[in-house]
Amino acid sequence: MFGMNKIPLKLTLSVLGPTILILGFLLYLRVIWFVYPNKNIYQVDGLDVSNHQGVIDWKNVDARYKFVFVKATEAVTFVDKSFLKNAEGVKQSERLLGAYHFFHLNYDGAEQAENFINTVDGVIDLPPVIDFEFTGDPKTFGKSEIELRNELRKCIDKLEEYYKHKVIIYTTQDAYKFIIKDNIENPLWYRSIYIALNKDMPNVLFWQYHNSAKVKGINKPVDLNVFRGGMEELGDLIMKK
């Protein structure tokens, strides 16, 4: 009996081994991915880009991507050098344009908002985004959760005062857990590339589910996103000029 049980185990391993290798290779080629959105819930596809993607041929990017968040700024002085070119390309390709500011934990929140406003002004269609992310316990950054939350709030308030619209917060698991959850009520753009997003998670409007996709017209890997709702609901987010 003991000897007979070894045979199925060997057969199982002989089948699983090549299967795992094939799946790994397909993931490497980005033919398959870890999670896929439920299109009955997340109905609109979009992208987010920065200077890291290089020169993008927006005319050849698949028309299925209806919105694009473009990196604009970081901290208090940094401006993404491809922002204007990308913003123009998105507009010319008749997609909805959004822009995001990468929030630095050790800079004044209001000054960071001013950097975004001075760079972006009113060119965007969608509400401004604060990219607020980190990994691990916030205590390792030398600031308390209260201090980080206060600086984020200052940035939010400054942007909302200028744009007269609720700011969207891009966030990762740890940033959400320690700083945002139960404290910040703004709509969210949530990053989850390995686990399908809980459809009941409050305030989530956008979901970044892929971080290295191949898209025609873009020479380097790019993030994929979806909007929770249809084009009509996405249109409701467009800010009045």
C-alpha cells in the first residue's frame, strides 16, 4: 500500500511541474495575469502613465482605454517631464484625462498641492488624484499616523478648495490600513494586483489590477485600471470648466 501511493504522487508532480513552468512563463510574457475585473461591476478600462513609459503613440493605443491618469508632480518642486506631452496626447486621442501627484511623506501637504495646481491648473477632466502609498508600518518613516494624516488632509483641502471637487486618493494596502481607512472619506483608486478587489470595499471608484501590461502604442510595461461603473457614471465625474 505504501509503495503504491508513491506512484500517483510522482505522476502528480510530473504534471504539475511543467504546468507551473508554463504558467510562470505566460505570466512573464504578460499573456495571463493574477486577477481580472468583473466586467459587470468594473465596466470601463483605463491606464495610468508617467515618464517611465517613454514616448507614447496615443493614436495607436487601443480605443478600449477610455481614461488615463497621467503623472504630473511629486513633493513640492518635481514635475514629471512627460506630463505636458502625455496630457496633450490623451486629449487629442479623445480620452478622459486625469492627473496625479505622488505624495512625499516628509513634505508639507499644502505646498505639495500648490506644486500640482501650478503645473496642472485646469487641463484635466477628472478630479485631481493624490498618490498616497507606502509599504510597512508608518512609524518607520519618522512620523506618527496623526502627523501623516494631517499632512494628507492639508493637501486634500488645498486641492479641493481650488478645484471645487472631491479629490481621489490612490492608495495601497498598508497606506489604506494605517492612514485612510475610517479617517479619510474621499473616493479611492485602489491598487491590488494579486487579489481580486472586494466589490463591497467602500469608496472605491478605480481599481489598478495590473502593473506591467503590454499595450500597443506604449513601448514599456504599463498599469491597467478599471472604473467601477459605466461610461455614464464616469462622465458624472468630469469637472465643470
